[in-house]
Amino acid sequence: MRTSDVLQHRISKLMKEHDLTMPQYNILRILRGAKGDLSLGEMKERMLFDTSDVSRMLDRLVKKDLVHRNICPENRRKLDVCISDNGLELLKDLDRKLSERLNGFYKEVISEAEALEMTERLEQIAKN
């Protein structure tokens, strides 16, 4: 938990530099991985953070032109969300910066092989 807190702090610090919260960053990554529109419900299912505030977070991301909301053609009462080109560019920049900051941090402590092994073990724990 302590290690997680250290890493979360490093990541949160970078997010704040870009006026993003961790849940907003999570939403952007989910939308990038979706390769298309997602409904609000689908997004909530994929969230790492338990939050009921997704609509308000999306409003902020729309204002920043990082995501777009589209009316679903099959059901006009339903809104679908997709990441914008600006959102993709921001994630590309954040990926690079996170890699530089976190990989440098890891390389001081563990080897790449050890990091990969640890990642596999943590994924096993998360699945159970």
C-alpha cells in the first residue's frame, strides 16, 4: 500500500501539471482503448475508481475539448462518448512523460525483468 501511494503521488503530480485528476486520466485511457464510442454505463464498468461522478467528469473533459459526446443514432436518449484528437495528443504526451519519470524511478530500484515479473504477479492477484 505504501509503494502504491508513492507511485500514485508521482502520477497525480504529473496529472495536476496538465489539470487532470486520476479518474479523468482513467476515462481518457478507457476511451482511447475502446477504439470507438462508449456509453456512460460501459465507461463506469471499466473504471478503476469507484465513482458516481462520471457525468460531471465528462462535462469537464468536454469543456477542455478532450472528449466528445454524441447522440446515439439507435437511441436518441443515450449519449455516447469518444476521445478527441486533443485527448489523444495529451495521452501521447502523458505516456512519454510517465515513461520517463516512472521508468527512471524503477531502474534505480529493480531491473526490467524484475519489473515484468512483478507486473505479472500483481495481475494474478488482481484477477483473484
